[in-house]
Amino acid sequence: KKYVYLFNEGDANMRELLGGKGANLAEMSKLGMPVPNGFTITTEACNKYYEDGEVINDDIKAQIMEFLATLEEETGKKFGDANNPLLVSVRSGARASMPGMMDTILNLGINDTVAEAMAAKGNPRFVYDSYRRFIQMFSDVVKGLSKKRFEEIIDELKAEKGIKNDLDLDAEDMKELVKRFKAFYKEQLNEEFPTEPAEQMMDSIEAVFKSWNNERAIYYRRQNDIPSDWGTAVNVQMMVFGNMGDNCGTGVAFTRSPSTGENKLFGEFLMNAQGEDVVAGVRTPNTIDQLKEIAPAAFDQFVDICSKLEKHYKNMQDMEFTIENGKLYMLQTRNGKRTAQAALKVACDMVDEGLVTPEEAVMMVEPQQLDALLHPNFDPEALKKAEPITSALPASPGAASGQIVFSAEEAIEEAAKGKKVILVRLETSPEDIQGMAAAQGILTVRGGMTSHAAVVARGMGACCVSGAGDIAMNEEAGEFTLNGKTYKSGDWISLDGSTGNVYGEAIPTVEAKISGDFERFMNWADEARRLKIRTNADTPRDAAQAVKFGAEGIGLVRTEHMFFDGDKIKAIREMIVAKTPEQMEAALAKLEPMQQEDFEGIYEAMEGRPVTIRYLDPPLHEFVPTKPEDIAELAAEMNMDVEELTAIIDGLHEVNPMMGHRGSRLDVSNPGIAKMQTEAVIRAAINVNKRHPEWNIVPEIMLPLIGDLKELKYVKKMVTDTADQIIADEGVDMDYHVGTMIEVPRAALKAGELAEEAEFFSFGTNDLTQLTFGFSRDDAGKFLPEYYAAKIYENDPFAKLDQEGVGELIEIAAERGRNTRPDIKLGVCGEHGGDPVSIEFVDGLGLDYVSCSPYRVPIARLAAAQAAI
Ligand code: ADP
Ligand code: MG
Ligand code: MG
């Protein structure tokens, strides 16, 4: 098997095998651009390395040595040769660009003999500068020695000589650094610094392979959906030198501005420098225009190459280059990372320039990126100056600045006074919803990405940072401590929901703007997609927001969320603790008009778009009061004594509420609830239809947590009896649909039967995931990290749909459902409905729609378009 390729044997299409860097170096060589010669060791070699138990086998080693010989021939230089030595760089390069992976090693192949011979030809400063750099990089990357110590050694020497600027270190100084570096190396590792170039190279290649599985790389992969079996390639490339003198230099450039998208070459370079000097900030770099004066020929050639590369890749490029004695060399090109704003501008501009089609433009923007355009952001200048006090999970994006409050009530009160507040809680519960809505942002000590706070915050588009375990909470005293500092109620803090950073100060925010490019771009996406995008919305406000973001309907109204509002909670509590049928009826009679009003508001906001209303789902005990004063108040209202009420409340306790008395089970034991909700839905629709006959609303009623056909029939009958009666009484002609959630594995398996009664299915992937894996979404965050570490799971299945297991259940249910009822409508609600990877999967199954929180609607629209293209 071929494990090594020369640059001129590959091309850009071989990214999987050669990695992004290798494939693009090959492509640039093929296009005749000035790329130093080299070869690429494939990602398959990396995977083989792991298969073989972390050894580079003899076959691969032999191939590497063979290609090294070819490289020597091509360049006319020789490894370790005193007359004409070959020095190389060893560069990692996975399929996708991956920060956190191994750093590059430059100037490899140098040793005392080589250095002496090179120095004898003149320019010893350059030679020993290169040598000391090599020792630094090799020691850090291959041996894990502290980078900092090497910097200190340099600083010590500068102090001894009274020198400020690195450029003032002369050849002798560089030579001295080489000596001190080697001494440090020996002292730390008890071995001499390796002098044999081939050994230096193999060690470095192995270090690249190893870095594929370092902690930072694993974390980055998980955040970015990069499978661990991709592996990384390794590039070995002849060195060219930007540090030979003043007509040399190194730089980086973008073909367009990565922050605004402006169509103008954007870049920086440093004369007499090497490698990462530009980004590392050792000296202030020059802007790219200044290159014109210093090296005009190289500049013109570079401008020409930039424009060729952009046309060739049909995308904005991010390039690295070096100039050796006035001659330009290209060292890397890739599609440039850019802000969301820039991404949209580049996409639109490139369509206008005739460079790409609208469909190609749609593929150029990461769906996830749009998020940044939908929330307020920190003023970037102010953010740069701020120092985080802790960092936790970026649970819901956005930027929030406000004064600390510790309870939902306080949040509501203070917000009503016009204050900006941040709600800080150990964890949140459904009772906190209003407080959460009133706050600028939510910070929790416990809980993961799918904790209550996270899910609700994402739904509201509110900023949330969760799981800040470093915080020691003292709710009673109205304070928390963090790293020895105490933060009190009223103190200012800021949350960055996109990074999870928390700041101990106010940072000004700026409203996100939706520019013309954004709209134009989204129209192209809409033309391309097949999947419909609905939203999960529980209030008219959320619904209206979602419509602004392009939602085509509501896929999930969680009726219970409205119950926490004001007086409704009292009525629902009365319903829950009712002992007599009369009490029950009285409570339901109070609730019905309130619910009806909610639904009318939502129907109005949606202006005739389809709305799926799900009936009461959570276990009832979530609604009952816990505070003594609330219990006393409820008891008084119900003419009960407190002990009696307390006993009833205690009776609602469940060991495992998520698998307990909830969903349609509530309707089987309390038929009044389903009847009341049906009345509210049907009457609301009739009323709104009267006001807006052109909307022609057809209610969609969805029953949660169904697992059996007889159960579905039983509850559905309550719905249809009630609905048909009202429709007949009102003398109107209105259709309605009854469907079911598929969230119990049994329902997925029995979908063929359920479809006899259900007119639509909606996959509730949160519960379906929870019940398929058998682990609770509220607790899984505690042990999943160990599963990631052990490489059992790569992702949180509550965030990324488990396509193999849960996905198979969805596939089975869709197929069986369609066999029974070919025109059955199939949708997904739940967190996965807004996740691009999951959307692609669902599109592949041919489902009709996904439903996600309002702030994810544009992301879902784009993801659905990309899935279809
Ligand atoms: P990263 O992926 O971190 O950008 P690279 O492999 O691109 O790492 O290397 C970083 C820098 O090292 C390059 O931008 C370039 O300046 C320098 N470099 C790498 N290989 C060579 C080479 N063969 N000759 C000169 N400089 C090189
Ligand atoms: Mg690079
Ligand atoms: Mg559910």
C-alpha cells in the first residue's frame, strides 16, 4: 500500500488521504505555483500507526526513506550533508484544519556539523538562528519540554548583553543559545539532543501522529463533529528561509477581509523572520501593501497568485508565504475562516462577480455561524480588554451583561425597575422561566448542554452559561465565591454564551444587525431546500420572532410552558390537588379560557401557518408549590388544611418522574385534562378563523409519550368526541388533525399500527434518545465525559442525534408509518431539529420537516439547503 505521496503526485481532491494542507500544497504545485518540494505521509499511515499499537511499521518507514531520497534528488541537497544540506519542515495536516494539533517543526536536519558548514559559507547568524529555533520546536513538540523555559533562556542572554530586540542578537549569541538550549535539553531528559537527521525526522513524524490524540485535539474534534478515525497526514517539505536577511521575510494573507468580507487583499508580513513570528507577535508586522516597496517583484507575483487561487478554489483563501532573497514561495492555502458577516458578504459578492452560483454560495457558509448574527454581541474592543473569571459550558449563545440576582422573583422585580440582571442559580427549574425571560442571561452552577436552563435559554434565545462548577454558591447569603473572590447580589458580571466565558465586570453589548446580504443569502438557501422548517414556540412572542426568522409553522407548542404564567399556575395547582370531581371541574373551567387565549395568540402570530399543539406532558409534581407560604395559600383557596394538602403533594412524588406519570398517561387517569385542552384548541381555532377566514386554520393536536395503539385510540377518542361536539354546536366546517409523538421506543417499533390512528408523527428526539439509551438527560452529563475519554461515545447524543441507534428507530418508524398511511406527515421536534448534522440525516430519511427553537430557524434553513444540494 502506498503511504507516501510527492507533492506533485497529489491534488486538491485527495484531501481525505493527504489532509487539507498536503492536498492544497499538491494542488498549488500542479498549478505551477512556487511551492518548495516535499512529500505527504497519508492519514492512512496515521491510522495504521494506531492500529499497530503506536508504532510506525517498517513498511511505512521504508517508504518515507525512499521519498526522502527522491526529495534529495529533486532538490539536489542531502540530509545531514556538510556541503549542501537539506533542511525540512515537518507539518501536520488533518482533513479539516484543526487548532490544538501538533505545531510545526522547522529547520529539521540541522546539527553541529551541518551548522558549521553552512555558517562557513557566510551568514552564520541566520544558521544559528535556525538551529536554535529547531531545538526549541523539537523540544517542545516532540519531547514536551516547556516552551517558556526557552524564552526565559533567551531573555536571560538578552539581559546579560543589555539587548532589547531579538534582531540585535548576533551570530555568536545565537550560537550561545544553541549551547544553552542543548544543555537544558540534556538536563531535563538525560540524553543528548539527537544529531542524526533521519532520527529527528522519524521522531517528529511520530509526534504528529501522537498529537492527533492529545486532549486538545480530542476536545476540538468533539466540538466540531470531526470523527476520530480521520487521522492526520504529515507533510515533509524542503525549508525556504525568511530569516536570511533583509530581503527575506514571511507572512500570512487573506484574499479578502476575514472580518468584513471586503474584496481587498488583507495580510501581514515580517522581514527577516521565520514561521509563526508574524502571529506570535514578536515584532509588529508590516501590512501587506508595504511588501510592494520592499520586494516589488515578489509582491506582484503574490497578488497574481492570490487571484488565481481564489478563482481556482472559488472561495476566499487564507495563505502563508515566505520570501527568500526576494523570491516568493507559497507554503499553504486554504479556505479562509471568516466572521459570519464576512461570510455572507463574500458569498453574495462572489455570486455578483460570477465566480460562484447561488447554490455554491449557499455551501460556503457554516450554518452554525449564522448564530452570531442573531444575538446581541459584546463590543469586540471591550471584550479584548476583559479577563474571564471562569469558563463553563456555552449553553446558549449571546452576550449578556447585568447585575447578579439569585432568584427568579428577584430577576422579575429588578427587571421591572429597568435594571439589567443576570440570574445566577445552582440549576433552574420550570418555575424559573419568567425570571429567566426577564434576565439578560442565565448562569448555572450545575447542568449540561441539555439541562433545563440550557434548553429553555436556547428556546428563548437568551444567553446562558451552564455548569460553572468552580462557583461556590451561597444563595441564602446572596453571594457566591469564585477563586477566592466574593460576588454579591447587585454586582456586575457578563456572560459570553458563545464561549462559556464569565467576566466579573460589565461589558457593553451591541445589537446584532441583519444586513441585506443576509436576506439575499437566505432566499437562495430556501430555494435549494426540501425540508420544511418549523419552530418550537410556546408564546405569541416566540412565534412572531420565529416567523421573522423564516419559520413555516410551529412543530411543537409545549402547552405546559404557559401554565407557569401568572394566575395559570394557581389554577393548574388546584386541578392537580383536586380531591372531588367538583373541585377538578372548577379548576379546569378556570384553565380553559386561559389556554384558549394562549392558543388564539399563537394562531394570530402565525397568521395561518400550521401549528402543532402538544398536550400536557411533564409529571404533575413539577407544578405543585414547594414553599410553605405557597402551600398555605393553595390550601386556603381549596378549603383544605395544610397537612392534607401536604399529603397530596407528597403523594405525587415519583422515584423516576421522567418515566412516570406524564404525557398521555395523565389523560388516561384524568380525562378532564385532554377534554379541556381540546376545547381550548378548537374554540381558539374557530374564533381566529372567524376573524381571518383566509387563514383557514386546521388545528394539529399532538399526543405525547404514546406507546400503544389502544392507548392512542383511548386518548384520541376524548379529543375527537370533544372536538366534533364543539364543531357541530358552533355549526362551522373545520378540519383538524390528531397525531402522536414518537418518543418511546415501543412507539417507533409499533409505528405501523399507530399510523392507523395518527395522522402525523413527530419524533420527540430528546425523550427518544433518553429512553433508547436508558440514560437520563439531566444526569448523563455526569458520566458522559468518561465515555468520551474512553472513546465509547464521541458526542453528547442529546446534542447530536445518534444516527445509528436512535436514527434506526426513526427510520423504522417512518417506514412502517408510511406503509400504513402513505401521506403521513413526519417531523422532528426536540433539540436535534436545530442541529445541522442531524438535519442532514433527517433530510436523508425524507421526513417532511424539522422543528427547532426560534433562534435556530435560520441555521436549520441553511442546513436543510446544504443537505439538499
Ligand atoms: P500551522 O498549521 O500551525 O499553520 P504550518 O505547518 O502551516 O503550521 O507551519 C507554520 C509556519 O511555518 C508556516 O506558515 C511557515 O511560515 C513556516 N513553514 C512551514 N514549512 C516551511 C518551509 N518548508 N519553509 C519555510 N517555512 C515553513
Ligand atoms: Mg499554516
Ligand atoms: Mg417528550
